[in-house]
Amino acid sequence: MSTLQSAQDQGMTEIEPETATVAEETETPTEMPLPSDPQVIFLGGLFTLAVLAALYVARDIFLPLAFAITFKLLLQPVMRLLERAHIPLPIASLFMILAVLGAIVGLGAAIAGPAGAWAAKLPEGVAKLQERLGFFQGPVNALLTFFHEVENIGSTGAPNASSGPLAGSGLLSVIFAGARSFADGLFTTVLFLYFLLLSGDSFLRRLVEILPRFGAKRQAIDITQQIESDISAYLATITVMNVIVGLATALVMHFTGVGDPILWGAFAFLMNYAPIIGPALCAFVFLLAGLLTQDVFWNALAPAGLYLAIHFVEGETLTPLLLARRFTLNPVLVIFSLVFWFWMWGIPGAILSVPMMAILKIICDRIRPFAALGHFLSG
């Protein structure tokens, strides 16, 4: 028997005589209450701003924690299977951590060689791109001159001739800083993930133990089960569809003559986790790759064009069809959430935006004071 069920049984055995009260508490409310006290609204707004400010300032801690929770939800069905196979929880958690690290290391080893080769070709490729895109040079130069003149309006000193952070050794500094930040974030995420997997459902059991009423106990179990079920299904579906997109992209890159299909397939697989931003970045990179490898201009457009066709079939048809029964999020708010979390946490925030919004909706739908917000988030 799973620990969720045992927690539920514990809550039910504690308060069985209150059946009538439970029935009244669990009735679906006909009205969605809205806060009417200005003080409550004001304090709620201040609390929300304080939480968001803390998430932004301490993003080096909260971002790995958010990824660890997301990975836990993704791996939770496998952990259930290992638990039913009577594998001790520490061994099962260590096995899942090694599997995640093995996948990351294997993917990195597979794309390291091709990525290094493309990086070596980049300096000479820039000149070729300038030649191929020469008809854009005039409008771009005019736009840059305009921005430069606007920037110097009202200034009395000499124009700023700084070449920016990418000049000289600055590029190496940026690359090393990014690699160090990624390594630190990966280590923190793996550390959080291991202890989250190791804890199992202990947090839920403690929550059920401290809640005073049976209705609150059952509500906590229901919310947790719904989050685990829906978010696990969402992440598993997205991962499978991203694998299909990666394989299709690899075939496109192979048959269009770009080469290195493993590199571009892995790139499309990873970037497809970030809605809108990831596919747009992929299309831009594939356009540049086509321009660098193809002599005929129209053939150079083929990789990006075919990738956009793959993304349209996956993103506009298959994935919404598979997730329609579980997620009905407001598309406008999804875009707003994507832009907001991209501003807060960059591309990792864009990847986490939809799961966090779905979790928020599940919680709001099951807590009556927040039912109006849950209804507003629905599609």
C-alpha cells in the first residue's frame, strides 16, 4: 500500500463520527468568493511582491530547488514501481540520481565533439554570413546609427567606444562564467533531488498529522495526488514529444546536408522544453547553419523551414491533443507567465513556467478562497 493511501487511511480513522460535517465541507461551492476587505487585498499584494522579490534575489537557490521538484514529479512513477518491487528507498533514490547523471553526461559527450567543430568553424563562417546577408547590411547599419545618435542625445562627453563584454578575452570570461554557473546549479539540483526522492511522502504525512480537521487532511492528500498525477503526465508527455521532435530534426539535418544530426537533434530536444522561446531560437540557429553549409540560398532555408513544420505539427496538433483532458490553461496567461519567468530566471524559468502555472491552478481549484483565481487561470 502506498504511503499516500496510508496517510489517507490515517486521516479517515481519526475522524469517522463526523460524516455529516465532512459532507458539508466537501460540497462543491456554487459561488467563488472574492476578497472584499481592502486590507486583505493590500496585504496579499505585499506578500506576493515579497515572495517574487525573494525568488529573484535568491534565484541561485530557488531555481535548482524548482528543477529538483520538477524532476521528482517526473521520476515519481518510476519511484513508485521501485517501491512496489521492495527496493529500499535509499538504493532507489541513488539509482535514479545515477540514471539522471548518466543521461546528462552521455548527452554531453555525444554533442561535445560536433559542438567543438562548429565553434572552430564559426570565425570563418561569420565572414560568409556577412556575404550571404549583405542585402541586410544597409538597413541594419542605418538602424544602429539611429540608436547610436539617440543614445548620445544630451551627452557632453566623447561617444562611448567600448566594444562590449564580448571583445577580446571577455568572451572567454563569459563562457567560463556560464560553465561554472551551470556546474554549480547542476550540483545543487542533484543534491536537492536526491533528498527529495529519499524523503518520499514524509512531508505529506507530517502535513496530514498536523492538520486539525478531516476535511483539511483529505484536501491535502487530494491536492498532492492531483499535482503528482497531472504534472507527471504533462512532463512525461512533453519529454516523449521532445524526443520525437529531436529525432525528426536530426533526420532533417542529415538529409538537408547540414550534418551532425546528433548535435542538432539534441539541441532541438532540449530547446523544445521552453515554449515559444526555444523553438524560435532553434529556427534562428538552423537558419544560420543552413547559410553556412549550403551554397544555394533556397536550400539554406530548408533546415529552418522543415523544423518549423515539425514544430507546428507537434506544438499545435499532437501535444495539445494529448494534454487537452488534463490542462486547460488560459493561453494568454501562459504567454504572460512565459515572459515573466523568462525575465526572472532566463531560459530555465521559461521551461518551468507552464508546470508552475499548472500546479498553481490545481491548488487554487481545490482551496475555496482561491477558486476565483483557479477559474481565471483556466482556458
